[in-house]
Amino acid sequence: MRGIIITALAIALWAWQEAFAEQTLFYKEINLIGGYSDQDKWVGKSSELLNSVGFEYYRKFSNDYGDFLTTDLQMRLTYNSKRSAEDAWGLEIHNAWLQYKLNSVNKVKVGHFRPPFGLEQVLDTHGTILQTLTPRNIGFKKYWGLALEGTLPGFDYSAALQLGSGMSIYRRDGSFLSSFRIGTPSDRNAQGGISFLYGKTLETEGMSTYPRADLLSDNVVLKKRVGLDGQFNFGPYLMKSEVAFGQDGHENVLGYLAELDYTLPKLQNLEFQLQYQSWQHHLGEKGMDDSTLTTGLSYKLSQSVTLRTAYMHDFNLMGEREDDQVLLQIYYFGW
């Protein structure tokens, strides 16, 4: 009987999707990355990327009145060469959300998605070597929860309440994450936003959703943040910047990022990048910052394949000695 009910529900769901689906996109993803670091020698990863294969399944549903539901599922099967063979493989769920249109200007989202804070809200860094402040600032780029998004005259806004446990689902010590960002529309040459965040977040060892990454502690970290971000596009140049200030527990923290991208006018598949970012873990204490200067080069071999390379210099990594790292990436994202 249970099998009959499950089969009937599956058929009903399939029929519903076929009846209302307006747009379906299915992308395949392959990420190959490696390089050399003074500290770690030969590496098969960057700070946020592992060698992996994955996909993204994106779908819009419509009726006679237009779009009313959008879904997105983005997953990776990763391999961490720094771990033992039995622990090297992991499944990362990145996007896993449904967005329902309440009316012409407001939408509600549920699932696993970005907390609305800083540049990460308006950029796609899913497959790039260069990252925003989010991993150092918040901990993870995606969290499980609920959000309300919409537009106001001249502005976009997003507010979210999430679990505060990152890639995996945990609830310990009253953990949660609340965030809010309001900014100019993303289709303008000059964009800016202001963000606020308050929560009690958990820290985990790694980004695996399955098997669940182990908690570093059952105790939460109280986070309070205010942030500013902006982008300015002029000709072949794109400037990006963000700053975040707040507290982790009783410690004041400060982070800032500045990046300049240049696309060759006569060879627009080629882009040069220069980024400096710094995170002060204990503001005012010497040697407690993590500051990195990165120069990058990106070349699109085709619509689906991008070749990237980057040189990173860590001026100070939480009191450790300086480090130089060179990375090379081949990234496929297409049909």
C-alpha cells in the first residue's frame, strides 16, 4: 500500500511539473584544481574549491498569470586529496531552494541559499578561485532557512532567518543566523548595498553535507555585523569592494576587500584580476589578521570551459609565516 501511494504521488508530481514547467535548465559541472604552496607543497584544492563533479538543475513553473515558482538544486561530489581514502569523498549541497512569488514584487524562499550579506548576495563565486569576504566573515556561503525577497522603489531587499550551521543541518546551543541587505538593482553600472547580520553560528570541519562535516564545537559563536558593498563598471574595468565590521563573541572584527578586474577590449575572453582582502580576527591585536593579495588570470576557452590561474601571497595567516601559492584551474559548466 505504501509503495502504491508513493508511486501515485511521484506520478502526480511529474504530471504537475510537466503541466506547469515553463523553463528547465540542466548544467553539468567539472572542477579540476591544483597548485603549489610554500607551506603545504603540492595541493589539490583552494580555500573554497575541491576537485569535483556536479550539476545544477534549475526550473521555473508558470501558469496563465506568469511565473509563480522557481526551484534550483546544485550539488557537487568532491575529492579532498589531503584526507585518507575513506574520508576523501563527500557530497556538497550548495543551492537547494524553492522560491514562490507572493505578488509582483515579493517572493519567499525556503531551502539552502546565500544569507543576504555583502557582495556574495550579488556575485556568483561558486566556481571561481577569487572569493568575497563571506567565508572569513560568516563562515559559509550557504545556510538552510527561510527568506523574504522583493523590490522597493529604486532598491532590492532580502531578509533571511537560517539555521546557522552552514552546509550541514545541525541545531546546537540555540544556533541561528538572521541577515538583511538592501541595495540598488543589480542591472546598474554603479551598485551598492548595506547589510546587517546577527546570529549564533556553529563551526564545522569542512563543507561536506553528506557525510555531515563534524562540528568543531557544540558551542555557538555570537556574530554581529554591519557591512557595505559596492561595484562600479566603467568600460573594460570592474571595481568591487566591501567592508564588514562587528563582533565575534566579545572580540571586535573587521574585514575589507578591494578588487579590480580588467577585460581586454580586443580579446574579451581574457580577464585580469587583482584583489586584496584582509580579515582582522581580533581588532587592535598585532599578528591576528589574515591578509591576502591575489593576482588572477581567466580565459574562456569556450562558452562552457574556463581556464583560470592565480598567484596568492598571504602576508600573515593568523600569526603564521607568510605563504605563497600558485593555483591552476580548469572549470567546465555547461549542457
